[in-house]
Amino acid sequence: MIANLKLSQSQHNFLFDHARISLGLAGRGGGKTWVGALWATIQMLNYPGSIGLIAASNPAQLFSVATKQLTDILDLCGIQWIKGSDPPWFESKLTSHTNVLSLENGSQCHLRSFHERGADRAIAGLSVQWAWLDESRTLDELVFDRICPAIRGGNGPWKIRLTTSPNGHDWQYKRFVNPETKIPDATIHRWTTKDNEHNLPPNFIENLRNQLSSDLFRQEVLGEFVDCGRGARVCRFDMKRHVNNKEFDPAKHYLAWVMDYNVSPLVGLVAACSDRERSIHVIDEFIMKDNGKTDRLCEMFAVKWSQISRHVSFYGDDAGGHRDTRNSESDLVIMKNVLTRYFPNHRNLNDGFTKGLVIDGINTMNSMLDPAAGPVRLTVHPRCRYLIEDLNNVVYKNDGSRQVDKSDSQRTHGFDALRYLANRLYGLKNSGLKVIGF
């Protein structure tokens, strides 16, 4: 039955590679988890009585995606399995079967998350004959180094397979691509999202092209390692492309107000937004450099802009939902109380939304500044000097961590405010794009 499953040539090459360690690198929706599950199935069938390891980035990915695709393949092939209980077909070598999957032929595998508490120690204590690591871009290199010695004992196959999409010049680039640091006997197989297009929703790739930045499209669809570089600028911002005199037009835009609740400086941005164009044009900024107060900054904004628009959509950093140490109310409540006095119509964009990871907002901003397809969708008015300075100067830390450098207390606050708004309104997770289970 497995022989009849359809594979692309790249998937086939990865599946039947004889190398000890191999990385399957594919674009989003490229079927990498499915082919990893298929590889794990083959190991369990070819090596009866073996014990393996399946690990993924988090419990949701592990159980709802990786393990689910494995058990779907087993069901398709008519193979009996049991998870989380003693197997009824044989006497197990394991003392606990929590997060263990067993087959009727005596094969078993441990199910682990990279990021569960004590995962590195738990994985290091295992003795297994094979391992499949899904979404390995999120795996810490030190944990990978603990897994490698755990592949021992039994009758083989003593192999490790990793499946993921790229993540810049990260540890996987170092261990699988860079000739100076590459694992000597490791191999890498690449394929793009297009190689799996027949299993994806219509226009899936084109929709991603319209949503992603040019660099992110290369990474997430073409499966390329795109180097962000140590100390590199975070934003794909260019004065010539992204600074213009566009003003608020109530016939085309709605007004948005967003704040970063830092104290010195306290920063608020005004934007003209269009859901039809999925665009943000930052048209004004308000800065209080020393011991800024949320109510005072909101008053400054509202006095000026309530004369131009009767509606405002507003958003503040999630931290603003906690009580302000300078006030008995939270920053977000203060913000809402001021704005509702000036704007008859108002919308709280914080309702029902969690801001997510910093990288999500950065990717969203860059997809608007430098889209893989279509016009620029994020611009800044020249009067917004503080924000322009941020966009020109905010960089990643010089340690390869891909974290934003916040060592300058005067920088990043305009950038942060814009990042919140972009991700809230037009983040990829809010776009409706979904990867089908494959």
C-alpha cells in the first residue's frame, strides 16, 4: 500500500537516502511533515521490535500534525497501532507508555516536544534506533547534539531525519550547508511548495506571494536559506520607496492610533489604513521624551485628529492591559477612556487578539515594505522623523540570535508600535491562508 502513495522526485530522494543524518528542507505546504511521517512508518515496519523517537516543536505540532499524519498512514495501510497504553500484542520493553506509540509488529516510538520542560534531559536519556525531528528549525542545536548519541543499540537503522522549512543562516545551515562546519556524512534534500502544489488549495502559492516579503517568499515557498546577518537592519525600509506625503482620506481610509507604552520616550503613531488595499500609511507621530503619561499623549492625539475623523481604531501593546504602576488603571483602560470622550465611534483592536511573536510582526512589516508581488503597502509621512529614524536604524543583535537589539533605550519604540499595528491588522496569521494537512 505504501508503494502506491504519490511522491515527488525530491521527496522520493529524501525518503530513500541511505545517509545516517539527512535534512528534508521544503517550502511551506511542501509536504515535509507527511514525508517525514512516511519515513518513520517505513522504519517501524522494516525494523520490527525497534524503538524510535518522533519529536516536534511543540505539543500541538507533535500530536495534531506529526503523529496524526503518521497514524493516518498506518490506518491507510491497515496496520494496527496503540498510543499511550500497554500494547496488547507483545510484552513491551518500556516501563511507561505515556506518549509512546506501539505497532502490532513490536515496533515502538517515543513522542516528545522540543520545548517541553526538561526535554533535553528526557531525550538524552533515551536509547533509540532512529529519530524523526519535525519542524527542526525550532530545535536548539544543543538538544540536537544530545539526540545524536541517543541513536544506539538494537538492530538499526541508526538514522536521523529532520524535516523543516529554512530559518536564515541558523544552526541547520551551519551543520548541513556551510562546508567549514558541516556534519561530514549528512545530506540535505530541498524542494519547493510548488512541488506539492497538487495537494494544496487553489492559488495557495499566489496568495503567499501577495502576502510575503520577497525574502520571506524565498524562504517560506522556495525553501532557500536567506541570511538576515548579524547586526543587519530589521526593516526592509528605503527612504525613496517608503517616505511620501500621503495624507488621511476619509473616503479611502480609516484612522488608527497605536501606542508603545514605554515611559521615556512614550510613542504614539497615527495611521491611515485601508483593509481593501491591506495598507498602512503612517501620517503622524506623538512623542513624550521624559516620563510620558498615557492620558496626556492620547489627549494630544485626540485634540488634533478628532477634528478630522469621528472614528478611530486603537491598539496598545499587550503589556498595557496590566495595571500601570503610576496609576490605578491599566494603560489600555486609560487609552480607551480618553479616546471615547473625543471619538463618537471607536474600535478597540486589542479585543480578542494576542500579539504573537516579535518575528511575526517583523515579517508582516517587511511583507508590506518589500512585497514579493504587488505595490508597497506601508509608507511613512516625512513629518514622522522619530519613526523614520527607527526604521533606518533598528538592527538585529550581533550574536546571530535574530533578536532585535534594544540596547539603545531611545530606539525601537516607534518600530514596536508600528509592528503591533501591522501584525494586528494584516499579519499572515490573520490573512485566512491555511496549509492543508498533508
